[in-house]
Amino acid sequence: MSPRRVLFAAAILLALAALLSSLSPRAQRAVMPSRPQQGAVAERPPRTVSGRLPADKVVRAREGSVVELEVTNPQADEVRIDDLAVSAPVQPDLPADLRFVADEAGRFPVTLRDSGERLGTLEVTPAR
């Protein structure tokens, strides 16, 4: 194979990888609270809740909390919480890290896109 053909094939593969990367969903939708304005009463920072799936099975948080989930899986897939529009890729040697604000109360299944397997549940209780 000539060097010109090798370079052409490499350029095509690089362009395809860039295209696929731009089409894949983003891993997080973190919405962090903004700084209080001058003269405003400072609010307490949101509580952070951490969990590991599938080990924890159920992760409990309160509405408004920052949720940090570490999800492991022995096969490559995509971890999803469909009702909250949160997702991230997971690899056998690289867990998915989901970080987002629990802005809606309810029970939300945490599943894998390709296998459909349910790894656990996120339970968000209403804020007081």
C-alpha cells in the first residue's frame, strides 16, 4: 500500500471518529448553583450524595442535592437515567461518573442502554 493511501485512510478514520464523537450524548448535565449576588442572603450549598452502582442498589437523595454516581459494568455500554436525561459511557476498566442536580422527586431506574439491564434505583425525596 502506498504511503499516500495510508495517509488517506488515516484521514478518513480520523474524520469518522470526530463525527461519531460529536454525535454521542454528553455524560453530564451538571447545573451548579450560582454565587449569591451582593446583599443577598447566602444560601447553604447543596448537599452532595454519593453512590456506587450496582453495589448500592438504591441511592437516596433529597430534591436539590448534587448526586454523584460511580457506575461499573464488566462490558462497554451506556449508563442512563432516562427520566432525568442523564447518561454516560461505561467501560470495563473505566466506570461512568454521573454528576447532576436532583431537581425532580421520584424513583428513577438506572439502566444500561444496550443490554437493558437495571443496575439500581435513584430515589429522590421532595425538599422540605
